[in-house]
Amino acid sequence: MPVLIIVLVLISTFLHATWNFLIKKSEHPYEYVQLLALTSGAISLPLAIIFLFTDEFTILGVALSILSGLIHVFYFYFLGTAYRKADLSFVYPIARGTAVALVPIFGLFIIGESVSNLSLFGIFIVFIGILSLGNITHMKSVNLNDFILSLITGVTVTSYTIVDKYAVSLVNPFFVFSISSFIGGFLSITLIDKRINHFYIVAKNNIKTVILISVLSATAYTLVLYAYKYSDVSLVTPLREIQTAIAAIMGIVILKEKLQLFKIIGILFIVVGGILITS
């Protein structure tokens, strides 16, 4: 994997972990997820439109960007609902772990990407690390509905990842992010949740936080989309899950969460797996 791609993904992982951390410690995790999508898409939309006229694009690329937005509607809804009903330490590993398992399968067998045996082993190590970080022994006692909700979230992550991989080869990655995020957030709030006034009040009372997490999200995923454009999605997706280890470290250092053996093992596995993927 090219060094530039590795750097882009690692920067993205830190930014992604940061906005998830901010949502984790907030009083409005469900609302913040939806507002983040809408705001980040709206902020980046003017520049995205400029890119549409200055860069080459295809109608199919625009259509895939819209399709990604429609998938994001379900992603933001299920992610926000999962954060509201279950522990983030349970939801996040299952949702991201599902994507780590499924995306390489699509990349290898459907897109036809070529991945070395060492990288495949690294993907497997990252997957095990994510499950360990979520304390898989604790998952046995978790509500089945929470598990299904988290699993569905992971399936939506897998779906939009594959669509985005195709889209960025046909239209500017920044445009893909802006359209998919804006559509996802807008439709989730207006058509599914419908508490428009409630979201307005939350945004008004927490405008600085909303803008901060929106900028972090926009920057993080745009970097990932550029990585998708110039590298294999089978490798980029597992590598960016280093963010789960960063989020865990933030929780331990900043939120003073308990340092437990399963967290140490999970963090080590994810880091080692990430190194193997980039080798």
C-alpha cells in the first residue's frame, strides 16, 4: 500500500475516532449523528458542486453518490438508534467488525481486488481485535435486539463502502461525500424521525459541537474516499478500523474508563493487524 494512502487513512482514523468520542460523551448521541450528517454535507456542498464542474464526472457516478446517500439514511438511523439504546462499546465493535469481515469479501470476489496473504492475515487480526475490544464474552448477555441493530448498522456500512468505492472512480470523492452525507442526514431527519423542531433546538443549543463534529466527519471520510480511489477497498476499510483502538485509548485516558485486559488485547491486535495490512 502506498505511503501516501497509509498517511491519509491514519489521519482519517484519528479524526473519525475523535468525533465518535465527542458523540459518545454527549447527551444527544442520536441527534448528533443525524445533525453531523446533515451539517457536514451542507458545509461541503458548495465546494462539491464546484468540483462537479471542474473535474470529469459521469452520470453513473452522480447516481451512485445519490444511492450512497439513500443507504446512509438507514446507516445514520440505525447507528443513532443503536447508540441511544445500547452501549457504544458494544455497538461500535460489532458494526465496524461486520464491515471489516464483509468488505474484503466483496472486494476480493466481486470487485476482483488482489490482496497478499500477509494482508489477509492482517485483516483477520484486526477483526479479532475489534471483537476483543468490544469484550465478546460480555456480548452473550446483551439484548438480542441490540445485537441485530448493531449488525444491521454494519451491513449498511458495508453497502455504502462498496457503492462509494465505485462512485469515486467516476466522480470527485468530495462530491460523493457531500451528496451522500447531506441526503442521508436530511432524509433521516425529515422523513424517518420527523422531529424537525427538536433537531433545530438541539443544533441551536449545541451549535459549536455540531459544527466541530461535522468538520471532523467531512475531513475524515473525504480522506478515506480518496484512499478508496487510489487503493484497494479490501485493505483501506480494515486499516481505518485502527480508529476503534484510538477511541478506546481516548476513553481510557480522557474519560478515565477502566483499563481491562480485553481492551489491551484488542488494541494490540488492531495495531498489529494494521501493520500487517500495510506491509
